[in-house]
Amino acid sequence: MKTELVDVSETRKNLVVEIPTEKVDAEIGRVTARYGKAAKLPGFRPGKVPAKVVKQRFRGQILQDAAEHLVGHAVEDALTERGVQPVDTPDIQNLVIQEGQPLTFTASFDVVPSFDPGDLSAIELRRQPVAVDETEVTESLERLRQRAARFEPVDGTAVEAGQTVVVDLVRQGTDKDGQRGGEDRHEQVSIELGAEANPPGFDDQLLGMAVGETKSFTLTYPNDYSNPDLAGSTVDYTVTVKELKRRVVPALDDEFAKDLGDFDSLDALRARVRADLEAEATEASERQLRNDLLKKLSERVPFAVPPSLIDREVDRRVQDFARRLMDQRIDPRQTNIDWAAFRQGQAEPAADSVKSAMALDEIAKRESLTVTDEDLEAEFAKYAEGTGRSAAAIRARLQQDGELPRLAAGLRREKAVAWALGKARIVTI
């Protein structure tokens, strides 16, 4: 077999291959024999169809099967011999296969060349100080207090500002093109007057209504309304007031602290809130430090990222975003998102992400950083703790899905991050 590796660019290679005639003919003969055993043709007994007839009848399929077998093995052998690792399945071009002739083709693929990530001690990073002031603690306590609010019935009979109204509601909309939608009916809906989520003008229509009263009214949403599905539309509402409530926020005292959990006093709750805020601030500071390191490492990659790797990273980001929408019970197909524009917007950060991953892989290779079975078992245990499943079940599932290599690669890169942070000069602001 003749092979030639051609450098198209620093990251793009062409492998030109010629497989000798005798090997091509032998493979065509093998495939022909396989087809002959299964062939059922008029005038011939099963398994007794002459090879010449089989070749005439199944010529296209035989040549295709023979080519797939020969090409796959030829590419694998040639790349292994040369120590070349493509980042994706090679693109086979200019393939020619005929009986009695050599098989020729070109395999085109991207690679990640080895490079020097440079002196890591020359990287300077700035760590944000972890500081939590009393104002942040007070604001967090206030948020806890607001979340602990309860609703109590109101003796009055008319809706007043600031109350929470329990209503039965019917709505039917007409979009800006004049298309009439179906009716939506909801019972026992709690609406807090003054809430930002309420439709514009909705609260004014409810003020003064009495318990048991029914009222119909029409609202027109502004053209610049935050929800594009409602912007410029007209909606007819029919509302029946069922109940009036008022929101009661507990006092910020020792009793409130005890109601929240295992706290003896408000001071104990305040100390816990401060500790949690400090932990969050520390985590944010370390995350920013890590992101700054990855950015600096990406700048040390001396060549353009192969487009196939950028496309793969953009695909991953789109899938993650769609998955987050589905977690919120939003159908990605029913949104007004311009997915082409979204992909385009992800191209640059995707390229930076791929570059930083390349740098981490190079550091791991140069420093002989490896992932041990103990590392994997610790990760399985971490997954198990968060899902309630056993570590063995987590391992089996990842192995079944073919995810173990990707998990190991991620852990290896995390070791490279730790190594690089250990070498970098970190200055606390």
C-alpha cells in the first residue's frame, strides 16, 4: 500500500492512498462470495449462483462494500503507522475502485499539532478579594423574610392596592395580525396587585371589585412588551373575584430565625447567612480566576482552531441551551429564537473554549498528568451523591453510553488547570 501525507495547513492534512490491485481484487472476490451465498436468482439454486452472474447483478453493492472495508482499514493502518490522530472521522474524497485496478482515494482530516504552551510562571492572575459587608447580609435576610411571607384572608369586600386577589379568569387574545386565539380558563389564580409580572393595566381593572363580582375588560399590550408573543396583541379578560388576601411578612427577630431552622437566635442566623455569602464569594472569586487562566492559555495557542472542532463545540452549546429550556418546560422549537444567529454568536467563545482545552491537553501531556481509577471512582461517588444512585450504577451507565473517555478527559484537564494555577503568579487585589 502506498501512502503520502500532505500538509494542507498546520491543522489540515490529506492522506493520499493507493491500495494494490491484488488486494482490491481479493476483497471484491470475498464480498462476491458472500453475496453469492445469500443470492436468490431465477434459474439458480441458492448458493450456486456463478460469481460472474453475482458480480453483474450486484456490482454496485459489491464495489461499495469492498471499498468501505479496504478504505477503513487502510486509513486506520496508515494513521497508526505515522502516529497521526485526527480530531474527527476523515472525509474520503476522489475514491476510485474497479476490478483489476488499484483503489485510490484521499482522506482529508483535521489534527491538533503539538505546541509549546510556554512558561506558565509568566502568567499573572488577579484574585478578587472575598469581602462581605453588612449591607449584603441585611439584604439576604430581607429576601429570606419576604420568602417566608404568608397570606391571610381580608375581611373587606372590595379590592384594594397591595392585596392578593384570588380569581377565576378567562382570557382570549387577538394578535397584531387580527388572528383570534382560543380561550384560556384558570380557576383559583392568586394575583398580587403591584407585581411586575401583571399585564399592563390589569391591576387598575381589579381595584374596587367586590368579592363575587365578575367583570370583563380588554387590554392592549405595548408593541415593545417584554414578551414578544404578547407584544402588540389585544386580550379580552373575564375575571371573577373569589377571595381577598393580604401578604404578611414576619418580623426579623429570634422567632423568625428559629422558624427557619436550627438557629437559636437572629444572631446565629445572621452568622450563617454571612458564612454562606462568604462561601459564594470565594467560589465566584475562584471561578473568575479559573476563567482568566483559561483565557490566557487560549491566547498561547499559535494556530487557528480547526473548524470541525469549533462546530462541535457550538453544537454542544446549542444542545446545552436547548436542554436548559426544556428543564424550564419550554419547547425550543416553539420559541422565537433565531438559531442561526445564536450559533453565529457562539462561534467566538467556542473557539476560545477549544483553544483553552488544547492548551490544557498539551500541559497534561507534557507533565504526564493522568487520571487514575481512584479519580474516576471519586467522581462516580460524587455523581451518586447528587442523584441517589449507587456509584456502580453511575459507572455502568456512563460506560454503556460511551461517556467514560470524555469524563476522563475532563478530569485530566482539571488536573492541568490545577497544575497551571500552581505555576502562575496570583496577585490578590
